[in-house]
Amino acid sequence: MSELTATSVDKKLLGFTNTETEIKRRKKIVPNGVGIFCPSTTVHANGAVITDADNNQLIDFGGGIGVLNAGHCPETVVKAIQDQAAKLIHSSFHVSTYDGYLSLCERLAGILPHGKNTKVMLTNTGAEAVENAIKIARQATNRSAVICFTEAFHGRSMMAMTLTSKINYKTGCGPFAPEVYRLPFPDHYHFGKGLTEDEFIDQELKRLDDATHSMVAPENIAAIIIELVQGEGGFNVTPQRYVEGLRKFCDEHGIMLIFDEVQSGFCRTGKWGAYQHYNVTPDISTWAKSMGSGMPIGAVMGKAEIMDAAAPGTIGGTYLGNPVCCAAALATIDLMEKENLNDRAIELSKLVASRFAIMKNKFSCIGDVRGLGAMQAIEFVKNNDPLQPDAEMVSALINNCLQRGLLLLSAGSNKNIIRILSPLVISNELLNEGLDIFEEELQKLNK
């Protein structure tokens, strides 16, 4: 536990008392709509370890919901933030052009090319990136309709929330944005019904084509937006041939193909972007989360001729591409390259997947284990039935593990999936310690 005990801090100096008090303060002053995914606190964090308000050390398997691929408070990123804040905090890129914005855009276009020529705009968040991507697609095509998928999560702003599938995230928030149409995500585990994967993909691609006769005409579709690995939806991985089918369909009908890589980007899957596993290039893509090690920054990237279709003044915002956030993102990318976090993600994926596979053989409550790179998930069901989710098991497991010093996140519309988003800088020792806690608590719940 030496990696844990090294992160102790003086709580009194930081003004905190204990977790119970902090949660009570939160409930008194913060609206209930700001959800609590895990009843924990954070005072200080480093690497893959969080110190809470009780001075307990927690192994972080949540990574700030996929934001901390490079770890908590990496020294070089902290230094870049400090140096930039002393020089320029804000000027607005619409008012004054500055190097940080341009350098970051150039860097992103280099590691995540979209064809021969790529252009980039910066945002504050993934939701803003999605909002702007849809605006660009509509202007590029002079069409309005957008196709999205079940179990998708694209954000909580109006268009992004409309595209998001989970009802609980948009209760009482309608009316929603018009001209959005939803297809079933090609989820073979839940809905294959005895079909081989190839047969299932054929069925789902036919469903897409049929939708152009019964749901929306192809000449009215501006874009199809999809997460190659669904984040909030439970790490459902889009099949290769389905992605290829989407690319072909979009090319045939002049539709923009948008990949939402907000959670899957920046080394999480073992590549800079999940699309690089598929050898399929999107027309537009959206990014955020681990791009800036926790600083609020995202991006919309795309083929230059498509990005240039947006009329002047129709995309952007006051804070987008903030100088301090740009400095954090550039330093984060430098660190990811130096530490070779793409290769590290593959190593971690093998460790987690192998442990999950052992657990699946051991516990009948586990219905599926899946993922791409270091996006690994484990799904709990009743009676070995994919359509009988066991949210109670997941809730108990998360709470019990938290008491043992392991922070976990659930996923899926039914909250019956646990997703692993630990910082990629986590040591093998600490990762296995966390997985040991996970398995031990699972064993107790299955006596």
C-alpha cells in the first residue's frame, strides 16, 4: 500500500472535515438534479489515487468519468497550467488569435487526421463539441435530420440531450430538438437472438436501409452520429463491419458520418482515437474528457472542406480554446507520447480482461465482459439472461468496494454494468489490488 499512503494531506489546511459532513453540505446547497454517481469525496489526488475528506486513500477506477487517462495532477501538466496562467488566462480567440489555440489544433490534426486536410475548432466540453458538430453537418449538407442510436450518450445540452438515449438524463426537459431519429445500437450480446454476428450485422444494416423508407428519407439526413464504444451505455463496441457499412451508406447518400470519441479518445482504447482501430475515417469527430487532464476543453475535427461549410459566426463561443486549457492539453499530449500510454492501455486491457474472464467463469451473475483497449466492462444479469439486468448487484458491489478503498462507476440504462476507467498511469500492483478488492466483494455477495 506504499503507493497509497504517500498521498496523505492535511485536511485542516484544506478546510475539509469528513465525507459525511461534505455530503450533507452538498445536499443542502446543491440541487438534487446534480446527480451523485458515487457517495465519495476528494481532497487531493495523484496518479491513480484519491485522498478523501476522511484522509482515506481510494484506488480510482473511475478516472473522473474517463477524464484522467494521464492520471491525477501530472506534474508536467500542472506546471504548464501554472506557467500559462501567469502569462494569459483569457482574451477570447474570436477577439485575439494566440499561439496555444493554433498549436493545439495543429497537434490534434497531426495525431488524428481526417483525410488529406483536417481542420479543428476547440470547445469547452464534449457536449459543446457535439452541438457544433451537428451545426457543421447541417450546413455542409443543407439538410436537417440526424440519426443516432439507443444507449447513446452525447451530453446534456439541448441537441446533445436529444441525441442521448437514457430517459433519466432528460426527464421533464422537453420538447426536444426536432428531426432526430434513433436506431437500435448493433448490440449482438443483448439482441442477437441466436444469430451469428455476421447475420446480426446484416440484419442491422438492412434495418438502417429500411429506415430510409419508413422513418426519414436519405436526402433529408444531414448526419449519423455514433460512439464506436458507447461510454455511458456500457462499453458496447460497434462491430467492424457495421462501421464499414455506415461509411458506405453515408458515402452513397451524401451524409456526414460523425464519431463521438469524447470518452474513447486519447489513448483509452490503445490508440489516439477508437476510429483508428477500424480503418474508417469519419467526416467529423468530437473529443474532450482526457484531452486536457481535467481542464475543460474539447474539440470538433473534420475534413477541411466540411468544416469550412460553417458560415462565419455560426460556431464558437467566448471561452472556447481557453489559453490555460490549451496549455494543459498540449502538455497532456506530450505526456501521453512520452509515457507511451497507447501501449500502456493495451497492457492494462489484457490484465483487466483476463481477470474479468476468470470472474465470469466463477460467478453466474456475470452475463458479459467486453471492451476495446482499456475500456473494459463487466455486466451483471439474473438467470444468465441478457434481458434481466441486475442493478442491485452492481449497487451493492460499488458501495462495498468503496468501503474497501476502491472507487467504481456503473453504466448502462439499467445501471447493471461496471466500467473500468482507471488512469492509464496506474501501476500493475495497484490495478491488481483494486481487482482483488472487486473480486473479494463480489465473492461475498455471491455466497
